[in-house]
Amino acid sequence: MSKTSTRVRDAGSGKFVPAEEAAKRPKTTITEKVKVGPVKKRS
């Protein structure tokens, strides 16, 4: 089972922003869960 991490993204630019930014501008930010885990080995 993969782990998830809560990330905040700017709705206009699509870039990740700090969580404090979401508290200041809740209408222009999106909080989403992103899968995190070890990187798969490349062959």
C-alpha cells in the first residue's frame, strides 16, 4: 500500500506552494493527496 502526502497547489499556475499560502488564499489554492514512496528501479 502506498503512502500519501497532503500537498497544496496554486490553481492558476499549477505549481506547489507552502501550506501557509493555502490558509491565506483558500479560493486560489487546491489541497490534494499525492502518492509518495520509493522510486522504482530502472533497468
